[in-house]
Amino acid sequence: MVASAQYADDGGTLLGQMQWEAAAGQTAASLGVSLSFLVYSALLGASLVAFAGILLGLGAWFTLPLASLGGMPLVAASLLSFQACRLNARSLRFTSFFLLLAVLFAVLLSFGLASLLLAPFFGAVLYVSYRDVFLGQAQNSPVLAVASAPLASASAR
């Protein structure tokens, strides 16, 4: 009677945990391995998936601007994007990683509505980072017009 009152006060979490451990133990026993091996294997698998996602993100970050603005083939743009991210790793630092995690969390909390507001922002961030890394223009600067170019094209018409 006391145990059932404890489960009711606990909200059933202790009972749920005991059921989960029993089910996980049965699964591990049916596979012929220990439960700790299953947990370590799941953690290793999650780590490998996260690492592969980071590599994929590094390869894809500059691919779109390199292909569309630079006119490169996609495979060459992906390889160059990965190399550029690897060479500029110091500028990425952990702050940008945590900022991206916070933005992802905000998008998930708003059920995707924040992505409507953040899509143009990330497009601008992508272009500015492309311009900084590949064109060497870190700051906005006015475009200098060449005096002879507009006159030559106007007189040719």
C-alpha cells in the first residue's frame, strides 16, 4: 500500500523507469549483450552521426554561393567549401556554434515559424561570409565606377 502511494505521488515516473529498465534488459538479453554495451553503442552511434552532420555542414556552407555566384561545378564547390571552413576554423569558434544551437532551439520552440524570419537573415550571413572568405571584402565599401566602362558601352549602342 505504501509503495503504490509512492508511485502515485511520484507521478508514475519510478514505475515508468522500472518498466523501461526491464524492457531494455530483456532486449539486451535477447541480443546476448549487456545493457551498458547497448547504451555505449547508442552514444557512439549518436556521436558518429553528429560528426558526419558537422562534416556535411562544412561541405555545404559555401557550396551555394560558389556554384551560383562563382560559376563552379557542385563537386568542386563542395570540396572548396570544406577546405575554406577548415582553414577558417578559428573564426568560427564556439560562439557561432552556440548561437546556431540557440537559433535551432528557437525554431523548434516556435514550431518552425521563426524560420520564416530567420531565412533572410541566414541568407545574408551566408553571402557576407562568402564575400569575406572568397572575395576578401570584410567591410561594406562603395563600388568604384570605372569612368571609361559606362561611356564605352553607351557609345557602342
